[in-house]
Amino acid sequence: MSVRDLIPWGRSSNQAPIVFRDDDRNPFLSLHREVNRLFDDVFRSFDSRLPAFGSLSSFSAAWPNVEISDTDKEIKVNAEVPGLEEKDIEVLLDDGVLTLKGEKRSETEDKDKQFSERFYGRFERRIPLGVEVEEDKIDARFKNGVLSIVLPKSAKAQSQVKRIAIKS
């Protein structure tokens, strides 16, 4: 196959070239390949960077990026929110779900922007905790674009943790 075969149409004709590989002539193999490509495209959009926390599910458009650590006594959540101030973010706890929401606004009203990879607009991130926390002792701090939240576990949640010995 030459490079010209990869061009959808040539200068002299408006018709796309018909190029077959040997396995393209078999409709079942072609269908099989297309279904595999479809599933690859669908599942590529899922993001598996975060561990499962209770029923925590994540997706690639999840913003802000979070880091979650769970110890016997507390859950720590750190969220990267560059370009925001603490007044732009709201932290809520409702029925065992921590919600981070807010809005990032553009600093300028430049209507002639040709291209931008920056994120602007409203965001909301829900993190199911899976354990009871002491709501009156939750501590949230904001410094240098990082929101840090410490959620102390209740005595009931701490007592439910059971260490399991591993035998060799």
C-alpha cells in the first residue's frame, strides 16, 4: 500500500479509494473488529486512578483532583483547586457524602481566544465516605490552591475496624 492510498481522495477524482485488507472481506471479522473498537472507546473514558472508597466511582472529567487517605481515626481529603480562593469553594457533608463544589471564573473577558486548555465553570465533586464521622470536629483548610479536609471518624466507626491476622 502506498501513502497515496491513505489519502481519502485524490486531485483527479472525488471518490474515496477502496482498499481492502484480506480480513476486511469477511463481514464477521470486520464486525468483530468494530465492536472491539467500540468497547475500547467506551471503556477508555473511565478513569481508574482513584481507589474504591465505599461506593466511590470516578470518571475522567472529575475535577478537582483529589487525594484521599483513610486511617483508623480519620479520613483526609486533599483537593487541588488552583486559581481559586476559599470563597469560591463550598464544602458540604450530607448523609455520609462529602461534596466539594464551586465555580472557577475567567479573569478576563477575551472574546478573541482561539484556543484554551483551561477549565472554567461550575464544578461539583461527591465523595461517599462509607463511615460515620464526627461532623462537629471536621476541619477544612485552604492554602496555596490546595483544600485539605480532615474528617475524624466516630467512636462507633473506629470500633468497627477489625484487624485480620495473615498466616503464612
